[in-house]
Amino acid sequence: MSEIRTNPFTGEMTLYAENRKNRPYEFVHKTQSKNTNNENCPFCGGHETWTTDAVYQDGPDGAWQMRVFPNMFPAVKEDCADIEGESFYETIAGRGRHEVLVDTPDHNETIDKFSVERIAKVLQVLQDRLNHFRAKSHTQYVQIFKNCGPSAGMSVRHSHWQVTGLPIVPRRASVMADTMQGEDCLFCKMLTYEKEQKKRVAAETEHFMAITPYAGRFPYELWLAPKAHQRDFGDMNDVERADLAQLLWDMLQKVTKLKEDVGYNICVMDGPRNRDFHWHIEILPRIGGFAGFEYATDCFICMVSPERAAAYYRGENTEV
Ligand SMILES: [Zn+2]
Ligand SMILES: [Zn+2]
């Protein structure tokens, strides 16, 4: 069963995917983060037959750097049956695609240890997968994300990304898109403002800016965005990709020094089908936790101001 139901009061959506409860979970306790055992890991080089067939692999079995295959426990499925709805409520079958990109054959290597060139290659393969997903008629929105560390939702220690093609546009992406249409793009205006103000600029390259967003939800939250208005992550060219890879590498060196074995998510926010957008990457470190307040109010309590976080990323204060 894969079904997306809408909360009639708030418009929030919940994706029901009962098969996901069967997936392996490597971390018995959230503090048990350093697991060097790879005997049971389906993502390790040499274990190719343990996963679904690869749709992309950049070398022979046992000798690749990157490998993409359909998720063995997908949240959405291409062959998902129609849902028998109820008259009172809004629902839709979870018809879509869910892939895993394993970006290293090494069980214990993390992305912050990759070279800049390797990060650029990962970004390129993610762009290719996004464009492939977009070609599917039922895909309204593509979410690319990476969970690093058990506190950030990682269930298998081995470094990987996930790409999900959804039949709906999640509320957050839809609300953001409303502000990003054409010449009135609020994101473009924000980048201009932040460049003048400087206090929330973490780093800047020729084509990209890294800022700590004015009302970010997470301590040390970081957004990496193209300076020029660009709708789609898939549109980034070779020069821009090399530029972003360097910036992402630089920022990950700082993120991973926030605390030992820090958890974080990397999310590529991209435009819904047929709508303008200003794509960007959100890096969400997990320093604190969520509690009842956040779930009840949708208002996050954040213990570090974005201005202080930007100073940390600029190297002006090292105290976390
Ligand atoms: Zn592994
Ligand atoms: Zn824009």
C-alpha cells in the first residue's frame, strides 16, 4: 500500500507506505553511530546482487564509485494500484518512483571526505536522475535528499542519496513556489538583500551564495542557491556544477565540525512540474531535537541565531 492522504484542516500530507517497516535498520540505539560492520550491507561494493538491478553504475561490479537502483522498500511505486477513496477526504495513490544513489563503494566513507571532483560527479548523476524522473507523466514533484547520521533519519550507515518522484506537490514546495514566479521572485530579491546586509552570508562564489536563512528552523541551517534565477537543479551547467561542488565541499567541512558525528540532511529543493521556482540546496544540521512544541505549532525553537551561524561558517567564531 502506498497512499498520500491530505489533512482536511491544514493541507498537510501524510504518505502511508507500510512496506517501509520491513526495511533494515542498522542503528539499534541512536547513539550507536560508528558501525564498521559491512557484512550485511546491501550498499557495499561486491554486494550488487543484493539490491534491485542498477539503472546506473559507473564501473563493473565491485569496482564502481557510484550506483543507482530502485529502492528496495519504496515509499511510492510505479505500479501502485488505484486507491478507493472516501467521499469526505482527499487521497491519492502513491504512484511514483523511489531510487537510491550510493555514492561510494566504501561502507565508512562519508561525503565530506570526497574530493570536490567527486562531489561534482554526484551532483551530475543526481541531475540526470531528476531529468529522468521529470519525463514520467505522473511525477508532479521530485525530492532529492540525503540523510547523514542516525539522528538525521539514516537507517543504513553506508553513504547514499534518495530520489523520490511524487504524484503530488507537497505543501511546503507549493507555498514556496507561489513566491518565486518570474521577475517577482522573492528568492532573487532576498539574495540581493542578503548580499548588501552581509551578516547572514556564509560564503559566496562566482555563481552561488551560501546563506543562513533569516528564519531558518535548524541551528546552523544553510541554504546554497544559484545567484541567477534558475528554475531547475537539472538546468545547472558544467561550470556552475563545479562551482557548487567546491562550495558544498567547503560548507560540509564546517558542518561536520559542529560536533562529533553530527547528523544532517541535504535536501535539493526544486520546482514543481510546470511552475517557476528558484532551486536551492538546504543543509539541515541536527544539533537539537524536535519536541511537542514543534509538532504542535509548526514553529521551531532554534537555539542559534542565523547571524551567529553565518559568522561560524565565515570562520569568525569557532565556538559552537
Ligand atoms: Zn556498506
Ligand atoms: Zn529567483
